[in-house]
Amino acid sequence: MIRLGKLTDYGLVLMSYVAKGGQQSLHTARGLASQSKLPLPTVSKLLKVLLQNGFLVSHRGHTGGYSLARAAQEISVAEIISSLEGPIGLTECTTDVSGICDLEPSCPIKMNQKMISQVVRGALEKLTLADLIHPLQLIAIRDERGKLVPGISRISGSTQ
């Protein structure tokens, strides 16, 4: 099973709350904990990591808080996941780090696994934080051979 860790999931949730307010709005750790119903220590830990990775900007003072460092449409879901989870890959041998798996030199499916990981990574790179805060729908498009290929499209109009 391909699964994101809880902290990564929570990080995406927090970033979506920050993004809903727009790039200029300020959010406190306590406010985000209240909105997301996550424990304040978890929120504080994630905000620190997201700040260190350049997704958020910290504003000091009585009216301070956190805001997006870039526009939500400029932040890919892949970037956020990578900053919290590490390199995106379906298996250890499909990340950019080599030598982790003993079977790597003789694995018969390594190249196919790499291609599958690239497709998954590519889909996550195309999906932005701005997309994440809007309802999405699964669509099917036809490729050059006429086969139906699944895709994702934003449902216009409302935010989640």
C-alpha cells in the first residue's frame, strides 16, 4: 500500500487552511490548531518544518502569525510531500538515492518501477495547493491511442 505518514497528511491539511485565507492572511499556531482540530504541539512542529522549507513566512509581533511564502498555485503538492516525507518513490530503488536495496543491481522490474514512480511524482507535481483547496473530480481523457486515461480536474466555483 502506498501511504503518506500522518504528519504529512496533517501538513497538507494545515497548508490548505493557510491557503484558504490567501497569501496575505496571517494564521497563528493556536488558530490553525483550533480550525484543524489537531493538537497544538503537532501544529507547532509542522509549522516549523514548513517554515524551514520555505512554504511559510513567519511574522512577529502582537498581530503576527504565518502566511504563505508563495502563491498557492505556485506550490505543488509534491513539494510539500517531499519536504515532510522525503523523496517521492513507490519503492526505495525509485528515489534518487541508490544503493538502498540489495536487489537493485539485478532487479528485473527496476526500470518499470522507476517509470511508474515518475508518473506518480509527475501527477503530484502538477497538483497545486490551490487545487487542493477546491473540490476535485476524476475525469477521463483520451490519449494519443484513443485509450481513456484518468485525470483530475477542479470543480469550478466553490472551495472545500
